[in-house]
Amino acid sequence: MALSLGILPVVMAELLNKVQQVHQQSSQLTDELLLMLKFVFGPPILQALELVDQRSVTLVDSPSGRSLYQVVGSSGRVYRCFSSCLYCSCAAFMYSVLRRNDHILCKHLLAVYLCQAMGTLRQLRVSNHQLTDLLQARDEELESTE
């Protein structure tokens, strides 16, 4: 049975709340919770958990309050994610999430949400100018591949 898009944000929020509670209590996730995560998010959850274990997620924020997440992927490439608008710069997000609708989220965004819930985000404070440079660098990468 496919999950309705109207119910999905509620299910995600409940699962992530459960992740937060369980992780606070025991610093690890139960087998039952892992099975629920795999049922909802599918195969990307396993790779996302590996990224969490490797501490690959960094919250980059600036004095202006703007922020983004940088996730070092399994290939070593750095991807930029925005959890507020459900966006990741990886090809899997474009293809599997947006085009084919095979997955709810890519492994990078899942890792961001899991790190938020578990309180395991690395943090990097940068100037407003540095954050703008990070965003522009990504735009230039996109332009050079087109």
C-alpha cells in the first residue's frame, strides 16, 4: 500500500520524533525503529545511516540566520542540502526523488533529518559572504555542466 502524500509528512515527523526519543534514551536505534525507517524510506535509509555514523553532515550557518547543510557523500563529493524546502544537489535527488518518484528523499537529506533528530550535526559558523560564496560555487558548478 502506497503512502498518501498528505499523510507522509506526518509519518516522517512521527518517525523522526521517535528517533530522537530512542536516541536520547539509549544512544542507539532499536531494531524495530530501524525496520520502520526502512519501510517508510526504503533502501536510501541504510546509506543515510552510514553517513550519520561517519559524521558526514555539517550545518553551515551565518550571522544572517541563513544556513545550509553540507553532506560528504560516500564518493567523497560534498552535496548541499536544504531541509526546509526538501532539496539536495545530488543526482539521485533529481532522478529518483523528483523525476521517477522512486524514493521519498535521497540518502543525503535523510542523513540531515536523522542527524537533526539525533543531535549529531557538526556545525560550522561562516560569514555571510562565505555562505554566499558557497551558494554561488554550486551555481557555477551547475552552469559548467550544462
